[in-house]
Amino acid sequence: MKNLTRRQSEILTFISDVISNEGMPPTRKEIALKFGFKSANSAEEHLKALDKKGYIDLHGGTSRGISINKSFLGIPIVGSVAAGSPLLAVENVEERIEFNGNIFSDSVDYFLRVKGDSMNEVGIVEGDLIAINKRKDVKPGDIVVARINDDVTVKTLFHLDKRKVILRPENKNYKDIEINPSIENFDIEGKCLGVLRNYN
Amino acid sequence: MKNLTRRQSEILTFISDVISNEGMPPTRKEIALKFGFKSANSAEEHLKALDKKGYIDLHGGTSRGISINKSFLGIPIVGSVAAGSPLLAVENVEERIEFNGNIFSDSVDYFLRVKGDSMNEVGIVEGDLIAINKRKDVKPGDIVVARINDDVTVKTLFHLDKRKVILRPENKNYKDIEINPSIENFDIEGKCLGVLRNYN
DNA sequence: TTTCATACTGTGTATTTATACAGTATTAAT
DNA sequence: ATTAATACTGTATAAATACACAGTATGAAA
């Protein structure tokens, strides 16, 4: 898919925002107003560019006839994470789900598909999607996504300071993970906001 | 809140459907077309009635300027169910959540807040919201919402025929529940489609 | 009985809106 | 060096749209 220019990206974001806030797509005039364009035709041309690149669909002859191509919408689901790759790298995104609403306490940056049973005792089981916010300011008690030497893991944060980090699996068959962040490569990738599970 | 007439209700439903399918509210003409009105003014008058009754907001001078009042949108969350009352009775609905998207395999009629630990071993814990579809055609293996003599419970359906129903808790501290539907008052309220959990 | 809400048709029109065409200037690609 | 895409202004207009006013008919409420 073709890349967007900065301006095009801003406009796509604006359209998406208007749809979620106002419940309908903006008119050319409203776009022009927002960006200070003196001619609605500027908006028209940006829309054509976005349409041509496949990011939106324009419905000719229809007022507010703009729909956003769904494959760019929605929250990515991160499946298996290739060692050392950024979590949100395209190769890790297995699909996207349309998802809006105020279900979780903060905005969801991505969903991570759970592997293994290390969190079974708090009701997080294999295959579950956990909602992640990319914040780094986590505190003990939070369930976190952490990266230890290129491996990504989900655990409860038990202790965190400059010398020592303790991650706790919620399953008595597993032992606590103790890390020295000054020696090992350690990073907090985000905080778990909640769980989504879909039975078939 | 004032009651809607059958026609008004149909129109409200149509508006809601158009918004979710087309991504924008319909015009008066589109409403008239759908219902076979020969004049767009019929749609106009229904919209005014819906606005007056508080179900929608009309944005004057704006094409497709219809927004649905959010307190009627969203999926109800059923909290504690008063014995013998219908699940979706107003007094059982603790709130509603805005929720759209194709997250679950079927449409969600309501969310039920889980009480107790009888389903712990399949990752359904106290406080979880489980997504329910009101179907009655459930099969063994499904997690179901059942009503036994005015009590509502969530269990795995293990066996179902005219003489005997077995509901299985997913926790070894609990025993199977065996019901004779010809003697006891038994009803399937719905099927569990998935789980939603929100950490704070 | 009279008023009011509902549920329409039919006509008309001011505004809103999409969208084409003609320009100008800047930057990226060939 | 030349072309094409980007990013705008400015003007114009056909079509889409909201919405008012004038009717007709029915049933429910006061």
C-alpha cells in the first residue's frame, strides 16, 4: 500500500475522528475549515489522493460520502512475535479488529494473543487477546508486557527498581522471573488493560 | 422516556442500521425510499417526532445531520438478576457499553457480569463480563446461561435431552448440576460468545 | 366534540454539498 | 531537465439535501 504524505495522513486522521465524534463523515468544506484551506477544492484533492491510494472510498454524488477502508482501521492483533522484532512490525500483526467504544480504562494500542498457561490463575488463558496500552509507567500489581533479551512475555509486575525487576507468573507451576536491567536487556512494552476472549 | 410508535421504532432502527452499514446517517430521501414514502417530508416528520421524544438529535442545516441519543445505544450489562425477573428487565441493567465491531462470532444481546468462581478453570472469573446471544439452540460443550427455578447461572452444558440436563461447573470444588426439565423449571437463556474483562 | 398526534402526499425553495476547471508554487521522481 | 505529484487559491455550477407550507385521513386523548 502506498505511503501517505504528512498532510494526507492528517486528513485521514481527521476524517476518522469526525466519524467517531460526530457520527458522520465531514464535508469538503468542514475539512477545509479545520485545516484553514480557503478553498474546499483542497479538501477535494486530498480526498481524491486518499481514494486513489486506497485508504478511503468516495461515494460519488453523495453528501459526506466518505468511508474509510476498513483494513486500515481497527486495532492490530499481534500474534507470535518474531524474536527481536518490534511488536507492531507488520509481520507480527495477524489481523485487525474493528473496535470502538469505551470498554477499557485507557486507549488500546494493540491486542496481544496469549500463548501458554503462565497466567491461568488470574483467568488469562491460551488464545486470549489482551488489550495493551503502550505506556511505560507501570507499577507493581499491574499485568505488563515486557521484553527480556528479545523475548516478549506477559506477567504480573511484582517489583521494579533500577537494579532489580521481578515478574510473577500467575501459575504455581512457574517461578518468579528476576532480572537485573543493568545487565540484561529489559524493557516494558505496555500495560495490560483487559482481556477479550471469543468462543466459537 | 416516551414510547415510540411502531413506525417511529422502525425508522430509528433503520437509521441505526444505516450508520453501522454505510458509516453515515441516511438523508430524508433515503429514508423515504426505504419505506416507500412518496414524499421526503414523511421522513422529515418522523425525524422530528424522534427528536422531540429524545431518541435522536437533529443538526439543523446539516446534510445527514442525525445522531442517535447514546443512552439508547450500546449493549446492556446485566448485573445481579433479581430472582424470577426477566434478565433484561430495567432493574437488572447496571449500565450500557458502547460496543460495535465484529469481535464476537455472533451478535451480542447483552453482557452478564459474572459472580462466583464456578467457572475459574476456563478463565471466567468474578467480575468478568460475558457476552451473551439469546439463542436457545445450544449444544453440549457450549457455555450457557440457564435459568433453574428462577435462579440464573452460567455453566458448561454437558448433556441435554427432554428428561435430563447436566450443567457442569468448571471448577473441581463444584459438582455437576443435574436437572429434570419436566419437573423443575428450566430454561436456556442464551449462549456465551466470549469474555470481556477490564482491569483498572 | 374538538383537539392533538400520527402518518402520509405534493410542491417549492434556500442551502448545502460535491466536484469540475483554471491557476500558482513546491517538492519528489525519472 | 522534465515530468508528475503535492498542496494549495479562486470561481463556478449542477445536484443533493433540509425543511417549510398546504393538504388528506385516521385514531386517540381531553
